[in-house]
Amino acid sequence: MTRLQSELERLFRVPDAAAEELALLDGNGRVATLVVGFARSRDWPTVAALLGSLQETLGLPLPAVAVDGKAGFQLWLPLAEPIAPETATRFLAALRRQFLGDIADHDLALLPTASGPERVRRIPALSTDSGRWSTFIDPTMGAMFADEGGLDFEPNPDRQADQLAAITPIEPADFAHALALLTANPPADQGQETSAAHASIGGGYSEPRDFLMAVMNDASVPLGLRIEAAKALLSAG
């Protein structure tokens, strides 16, 4: 077994190297992997903000980050213990409500859904639509794929294995804690959130870049403001 196949099996229960798709549900109909897909690569600032929220706000481990080979990104969240489909749906709906309100439904995939699909194409793989390869990436390099969602060449399997080796499945206690945080309170009034954000990060920065970094990385700042800060940093180079 190759290192890449070993990591795919460890995290996502991919049975063998010949499998072209990954089952999101186990043999008992319980959800083993969650996938959040973004159809547009230019939404990378939102993806980056969500990554920060998953770790800093919800206390979850870093998910596997991939470009889909077409025009977007995917976040793969492996679960140490499978969960009931209704629990997965509740988690994904709450995640969308709290952090992804600016993304249109047709540009977002929260998988699995109640009506399917229950499988996703494995990564890495060649997209026949675009002629590019999907690949797992280092999240710090995500902005490099903001104009297109894949590679023109087949990813190196050992480097793919290296990316996945750093990923830890979500333990049941951590998932339960994150779900409780997501569903404990309804979203606060946007105006109140904005005022609070301005008060908490109002001063102390002599350089604009330092201020923007602080806004982007502050989990208490409304998502829309964090996205705008990320966009400004990207445009500044």
C-alpha cells in the first residue's frame, strides 16, 4: 500500500487504490466524512475565514483542504466516529448559517445531504471537464489557486500523503462541543456585531497590514468584515 492510499484509508476509509469515489457514509448508513464545497475559486477569502473559524471558534482540527480540479475548493472533515445523518445535516446547516451566509446556495455544497449525493470523487483525480487535476493543498497556499481550481499536472503522491498526514479526524467530544457552540444561540444582530468589532480592534496598529491581519484572524469579528480584510491583504500582495 502506498503512503497516499494509507492516509486516504486512515482519514476517509477509502478501501483501495482503484476506488474512484469516496463514500461519505459507512456501511451502517452513518456519516463518516463531511465535505464543504465552494464552486468558485475566487471565494478563497471566505474559505480561509471558515478555516480560521473552525479552529479558533469551534475548536476543531484543521480539515483537509483541496482544489476540486474545476473552479473551486473543498474542505474535507473526517470524523473519528461516524454520526447520524440528521446530526450531520444539523451541523452543516448551522455552519452555513453562522459562517457562510454570503455564499449563494448554488455556489456551495454541504455534503452529504438528506437526498444525496452520498459519494464524492476521490482526490487527486483528473477532471475531464477542465483537464486539470484536483489536489490536496497546504492551506497557506490557497490564494495561489484563487484564479483556477486545479493543477495542470498530476500531483506527486508522496506530497499528497504529506498533506494528509497532518490531518486529524474530529473526535466525538470535539464534534459535540462544536455543534453545541453552533446551535446554542441565534446569530447576533449584524449591527451590534459590527459595533462590538470596531470597539475590540479599534487601535494600537501603526501599519495597515497589521490591522488587516488582526481583523482577519479575530474570531469575534463578523465574517463579512474578516472576508473584506482578507481580500484587502490579497490585493496588497
